[in-house]
Amino acid sequence: ATMPPLLAAIATAGRHGVLVKSAVVMERLGTVTQVAFDKTGTLTEGRPHLAEIHLLPGAADLTEERLLALAAAAEQPSEHPLGRAVVQAARTAGLAIAPVDEFGSEPGRGVRARVDGLLVEVAGPAHLLHPDRDRTAHEVVAGLQSGGYTAVVVRIGGTPAGVLALADRIRPGAADTVDRLTTLTGAAPVLLTGDNAPAAARLAHRARIDDVRAELLPEDKVSAVTDLQRRGARVALVGDGVNDAPALATAHVGIAMGRAGSDLALDTADAVITRDELGTVPAVLALARRARRLVI
Ligand code: ADP
Ligand code: MG
């Protein structure tokens, strides 16, 4: 017997590096009208590196090394790419990373822990800086963000002590993938990110994406997907699952980046990109469209 078209398409997709979990998902992929991308780990490689350390006036007698060591200790249990980058930088600098107590993480925000008796918090500026006070910190953050960096604040004992600048690389072929998806679906892809607006805009420009929604918490990513769907789009969301697992579950089709993806994402997603390449997204959408035409 010949294989039914949807199953044959699943086999082909598998060979091209996309695991489509069922015939129903393959069928749905064929009806997608718009694609949304997460940023970190999806449009970017998800391996940020620490580029700069800035001490703030509130840091008192801290050194850059001590600040980095404390931040790395607080980030040690974190699975977030930014957390891993901070830990990696401390290791490369040969710093001792102390054990922590009372570790807590808030998805899309950051981490906190007790290190050497001190409360150390590492998170986005919106969560750790006071909107009116912390003038110097806001200026440092704005300068770094306009340079395209992801700026993360380190607060020690409740006082902003430093700012870390992290940079990630755009994935090769991102702009080409975006162009192909626009042609295929007739709608331009959208970027959803928890990162700051200037850095997001800069990356979006390089990926040729016009519609950018930045500073989104995991629940805001869900609303962004719902919003597109209310306007009639059938949305495929491509994400790494780090802070977008709920949004992956909400989308018409949730597609997880396999290598960067968390276990939760691989379970939640309808499809998994097993070959770490963005170009597999338009390829599998085109395949699903052809398979669907054979079925109906
Ligand atoms: P994206 O949407 O680009 O994938 P996330 O939603 O994962 O980004 O994170 C959004 C923001 O939350 C980051 O830019 C950072 O400010 C903050 N953040 C999240 N996790 C951490 C962490 N472990 N350490 C420091 N900052 C974090
Ligand atoms: Mg992410």
C-alpha cells in the first residue's frame, strides 16, 4: 500500500530535520497563515556572551570580579541562556562560584538567591530599577540597549550594584527565512520577545521583520498570539520554550527549536526542529501545504 499523504509528509519532514508529532499537526501546518518568532535561542543562536560589566554608584567597594562572581552564583541553577552566559563568563575569568540558598526564578524576569548571606538578584532593568530613582543605572542601561545589547541588572541587598551587557548572534539565514515565509503565507512574520525594545528592533531590522513586540512576559506572549489569531491569522509560533512554552501551547501550531529547547518545550510543542536551522520552517510549511492538497 502507498502511504497516506500526511504520513508520507511526516516521514519527509523528519528527513529534513523537523519532527511533526502527528498527522493532525501536519494537516494544521498546511493551514498556517502567519509565523511568529521568539527571539533569544530562536532567531538568535541562543548562546549569548558577556560583553561588558558596569559597576554602579551603589556598588560601594565591590569590584567587577566580585560582582560577576555573585551574579554567577545566583545564576548557577538557571537554565536561561543569559544565566548560562553569566556563569560561563565567571568560569572563564577563573572566579570561584559560591553555593546558593533560597534560589528562585521568575520566567521572563530573572533570578534571585542568597549568596554568602547576601540577597543577589539578576533580572531585566524593568524589574530591578525604580522608575524614578536609579538615574545612573537607567543611563547605563539605555546606552547599552541602544548599542543592541541585552542589559541585565544585578542588585545586591536590594541596591542596584551593576549592569551586565550580553550579546547574542543572529542565526545565519534568518532574513532569507523571513522572506520565504512572507511569500509562502502572504503575511509578514512577527517577532515576540521579552528583551528590550531597542535591541529587539535592531535584530528585527537585520531579520527583515517589521512587526516587533518587545518587553513581553511569558503571559504577554500568549496574548500576542491570541491577538493575531483574533484577527483571523492561524499562527505558527517558533520558540525555544525557555519563556514561551505557554505561547507555544496557545498557537495553532507550536514549533520548538530542538537543540536549544527545554524538555518542557519539546513536550508541549506540536513539532520540533531537530536540525538546528531556521530554513526548515518554510520547508516544512511548503511540504504541509502540498500534502494537504493531496488529501482534500
Ligand atoms: P526572549 O523573549 O528574547 O527569548 P526571555 O523572555 O527569555 O527573552 O527573557 C526576557 C528578559 O528577561 C531578558 O532579556 C532578561 O532581561 C530577563 N531575564 C530572563 N531570565 C533571566 C535570567 N536568568 N537572568 C537575567 N535576566 C533574565
Ligand atoms: Mg526565549
